[in-house]
Amino acid sequence: MEKIRQRLGFLYPDNGDQIYNDVMALIDCRGQGQVVKKTFVDEKDIMLITYGDSIINEGEMPLGTLKKFLNQYGENTVSAVHLLPMFPYTSDDGFSVVDYKAISPELGGWSEVEALADDFNLMFDAVINHSSKSSSWFKGFLSEDEAYKEHYIEANPELDYSTVTRPRALPLLTPFKTNEGTKHIWTTFSADQVDLNFKSPRVLMDVLDVLVTYAEKGARFIRLDAIGFAWKEIGTTCIHLEQTHELIKLFRDVLDACVPGTILITETNVPHKENISYFGSGFDEAQLVYQFPLPPLVYYSFIVGSTNKLMEWLKTIDTPSNATTYFNFLASHDGIGVRPTEGILTDEERGLLVSTTLENGGRVSYKDNGDGTQSPYELNISYVNAISGCETKEEFKIRKFIASQGILLSLAGVPGIYVHSLLGSTNWYEGVEESGINRRINREKLNYQKLLDELETDPLRKGIFENYKKLIKIRKNQSGFHPLAEQTVLELDDHCFSIKRHNKETNETIIVVINVSSQAVNLHNTSLEGVELLSGETIHGDLHLEPFDVCWIRTN
């Protein structure tokens, strides 16, 4: 455990030895008798991203309703479920946590969570950059309780904070009344989301306790929300600091010792080079990182009918080891991030994303640049509307959207599918109007009985759901789609997303060709030899693709 001692010595040079003793006591107490979880991921890992109450049924706990729906209608599709924050909260749809170790009573309890874990691998959110101002921790801080006196970051409003990276156009510091008078406290995301002070050893120990608890309660994956902002140093950007990386490595060390097989995934909605820094050496930090450039680049490809930008970027994608991979997604509870396209798309091309989003009924959220200006930060729109918004015929809406999801399922990494993408949901304007929150456009609560009816009678919902399930079932049975299978970009046609996946261990090769344009494409290439998995047809070098066709060719 010398690496743990060294990390603590770096983070806490004044009292690292004492903290080391506390950490080792935690490991000795909690690391006994734990069964090793599946050590890594494979082609059968397909994750559903959902709130605990995305599907509701009168008289039932939503977590139970979710399990019932997935067991009845998601058979042989998703293998894992990312439960977005399910803890008591006060704002931001769960990301302002009041109690990290309790389940919101409106959703159910730990028994419902553990029952879901019996059938699916689970991912929990660790929202540990900040807590709710209504949490017992912050209340203790305000009352000068010795246990929480250093849990939050008191700041001097007279100092210069212009170098600090600001994800939202809101004040960085918020005044709060304490027993010692008014104090200005660091609040990166909102006045209700108060940043934790990881310079305090007590915060570290409290958070380690939370993380180990999550793993013990069934979380095979733990998502470190907004983790890039965890450590603060005045005069820096306060994002991606070396201390933050050491902190994540420490989390992994402790989880490896207490609940082996737990996988950390970092959520850092930033340009690609910064994002992949959270892989560390490839063996010591996060096993998975979010593939943030993917949603806007796929969106852009369908807008212009060309994959040039997407494919050029894809050529640069790699991971540092065979113990790391990407968490690929196109839609989530958040919007489509714009910042990850920096260095990939021009300002004019990003402007096209913004204007198309507005044309398709979406909203745009902005960030404060620190110089009095703002720039687009996030596109708030259902991915169904984003991709197929300009289409008028249901058939083409379905084909176009499924083509985008075919890209998601084809890439190296683990696919994460947002519940509203799987179910073909469109913009939820009522949620935006009621709350004034742009992100609610993609966070509708679906009535269980109504949903079941629409999955039988609504052409868009039914078409997307059935076609999506078909893709998933085929994908899960192909070793060529293993997250670590080789990925090679093929330059077949500008209108087509074209890659080759090859699994060295099984020698299976799959050629992926997806038409992102509204015109037919004819290809002749000797590599296109084999069985097309969706249709069962044999391909002999010539391939005809209708608009938005998806082709997976398992080569001879």
C-alpha cells in the first residue's frame, strides 16, 4: 500500500501519515470477504442511462417499475443501468445531494436498488464535487460544528478569481450567514451546490466511506460527477489540477482494496485532450472516460450529410492500455456539449449546431467566459429531435435516428443509451416551461401504462424501440464489437461512417458502413465480403446503401 502513502503525502504533506492510518483502517474494516466483480467490460456490456423515476406507475415505487419494465421489455438488451442521482436532493434534478447514503423515499429504498442489482450491473453517481446547501454536512459547517468546520471552502470576495474555469454563467462565490458572521463560500455550479473542500482530511474520509458504500450496495460502476473541479488552488484554473488526478487515483486504490472489480468513470465535459488525461497511465486512474466529442460530431455529421469531421477525429482516438476504454454516448440527462468540439469544429460549424438546434425546437445554454462575454456551452434538445427534426415522414425519422445509434453501438468502448433515446421520446416542452430549466427538455417522466400503449400504437416510439432492440441484440453476440477490439477508420465515401473492428483473440472482423446522408450510396470494395448481420444477405464487394442505412458485415 505504499502508493496510497505516497498519494496522501502529496495531497496532505503536513499530516499524510495520520491520514494513511485512517485510510488503512477503512480498508481493513471494509475490505474483508468481498467477492471480486467482473474485472472489465466486453461486447455484452450495454448501459441504460436513466433517472430512477423516468418511468412511473401509480401505486408502485419507481425503481420497482423500472425493474419491471426492463425485465419485461428489455430482455437481452441492456445489461447495465446507470441510475442518475437517486438520493434526497434540493435542485438540479438530483445533482444537489442532501444525503449521500439514503435513497429518495419517492423512488424506493436500498432494497429496490439491490433488487435491481440482482438482474443488472449498476452505475451510481458520486456527486462529490459539491453537496446541497441543505445537507447535514453544510448545516454543520454553518453552525461551526467541529466535525464539518473545514468541509467547505471559505473565500475572500476581494481576490481575483478570473482564472477559474466557469461552467455556468453564475457567481462563483455565494454569501452564507454562519455563527461567526457572513462568509463567502465556493459554489462552482449554483448557490445550492456548495463545493466540498478536499484539502480537509475529514472530507476525504467521508467521501471514501460513501464510495465504498456504493460499491458494497451493488455499484459495479461509479461515475465521478464533475470531478475535474474537485481541487481548488487560487491563481489557477481550478480544473484538472494534479491534485485532482491524485485524488482519483487514491479513490481507485481504496476501491480496488475494498471491493475489487469496481470501475471508475470520470465525467469531464471538456476538450478531448483534457478529458483523456483521466485515464492516467492506463492502469492507475479511471478505467472509463466519457467520449464527449461524440454527441456533437455525430449530430453535425447528420446535419451536413458528411462524416469528414467525425472520421478525422476518430483517427486520433486511442487509449493508453488494454485496461481502459471509452464510455460512448449520444444523449444523456444533460444536453449536447459544445466545448468538446474545440479544435475539431470551427466557430462557424459550431454555429450551425446552435442554429439547427433552435430550428428543431431545442434550447441553448451558455457559459461565462470570464471577460464579460458568453459562449454556447450546451445544446438542450432530445436527440431524436436533434437528428430527425427536419424530416416529415415517420419512416425517415426512425431510419435517420437509428442510423445515429448504429454509430454509437459500433464504436470501440461501452455504449451508454439514454432511456429517452431507447424509447423514442421527443422534446418535452412542458418540463422546460414549468421549471425554467432548459435541460428538462430531455427529462420527461413517462407514465408506465401510457408508455406501453405508445410502444404498440405510436409509430415513432414503436419504430425506434423495436429497431434499437434489434441492433443491440445483434451487437451483443459479436466479439468483433468487444470494447478492446481494434478499430480502423475506412475511407469509403464521405457520406458514410465506415470503420473496421477486429478482435485478435477470436479473429472476428466486422465492417461497419452507415450512410448519414439523404442520398443513396453505391460502394465497390473488395473488403466488403461477408454476411450483412441485419439482413442476413451475403455481400460480394458491392454494397448499395439507401439513405440512413446501417450495415454490419461480418467478413468471411
